[in-house]
Amino acid sequence: MSRYKGLINPDIIPKHIAIIMDGNGRWAQKRSLPRTEGHKRGADVIEPLMDASIKLGIKTVSLFAFSVENWSRPKLEVKELWDLLKYYFQNNIERIKKKNIRIIHSGSTRRLPPSTKKIIQNAVDETKKNRKIVLNFCVNYGGRQDIVDGVNKWLKNRKPDEQLSVKKLERNLYTSGLPEVDLMIRTSGEFRISNFLLWQLAYAELVFMDVLWPDFNESHLYEAIYQYQQRERRFGKI
């Protein structure tokens, strides 16, 4: 049991946690396994993560599953990632529904294989009435592209002489309707946000953990939340 579990204040739980699930490939390489085995093990972390998040009362979890930059990886690895996404939803959708988890997608559907679009849309449709917690899969996502697409979407529908505002732009981002990110966790010991939720992380607390994603467990989540609770969030005020 995590030593941090008993230290957490149940009244200061972040509503929205965003996670950069980094280190799958390195985890596999350390064990002389194919990189795809690391991605598979990483996918297995999601269910216990969501179980712990539900127990804690977290309302939204955003996972950086595939970035726009990941297209530069070897074609075979990209294909295997799409196959893994399909496998994940086919094998977990019933449990996801039973646990009252709502799936949403943040990211562009451009370039996605038709079968991947279909599997994502099916998961979104089948869970749209669920209310316990939101699991936001950021697939083919980039923070800069999110902002550009949001501005272009607003431009298409704006009224004559209408000015863009913070609220109007937020309504046109992929994450429209979600609470602001309170806590961002990145695994693997890297200290970057890597073009993830640039707008949404404006006032988030950032926690970088020296653990590879396939080894991430409930104890690490408690530790990250404990770190979050030790910080004073002033939002620009004194």
C-alpha cells in the first residue's frame, strides 16, 4: 500500500488529471522485448488507473495516446499502435460501460485509418450517457493544432465584427466542455510537456515521475496527488 494514500486530503482532489504516458518503448528495450510489447503493457495500466481515479472522485482523466508527431515513427509501429487501440476497445468496452465511464476523443480525425475512426467513434457513442468519470483519449493530438483548429472553427461560424475571446476559443477546442486541467503527470523522468494540451495546462500543476509508464500503478497516482496537494495554487493572485 502506498504511504501517500493516508496523507491525501479527500477535499482537495484534482477534478481533471492529464497524463503523458511515456516510457513504453524504453520499458520493452530494458527487457529485450519488442517496443510493441511495451505499448501492450502500457495499455494494461489504464484500467487500474481508472479504478483508482473513480475511488478518489476524479472527474476527468486525459491520456496522451498518440501525438501528431508520432506519425514520424516507423510505419510498422504506427500500424501496431492502431491495432492495439482496436484490441483495447474490443476487449474493454463492456467493462468500461459497466463502470459508468464515458469515453471521448480529443484530436484530429485527419489521417486516421477508417477502422481506427470507427472504433473510436463506436466507443464514444456507446458510452455517451455514462456519468461517473470521463476518459479522454488524446489520439492524433497536438496542442498547437488544437488551438489552430479551434480558431478556424470559430472563424467559420463567427458573426460580422465578432471578436474572439478566451471563452469562445475554449468552446471550439477539442476539449470543449471538460474542466480545466488541475494536474499533469508525465512518466519516464522526462521534463517536457511535448505539445500536450498547451492551452488547457495554463494553470495546471506539473508532476514529473521517474517511472516508466508500464510500471505506473495506484501508488504513483497517490504520490502525484499528494505532491499536487502540497502546492499553493494562486492563479496569478498574491
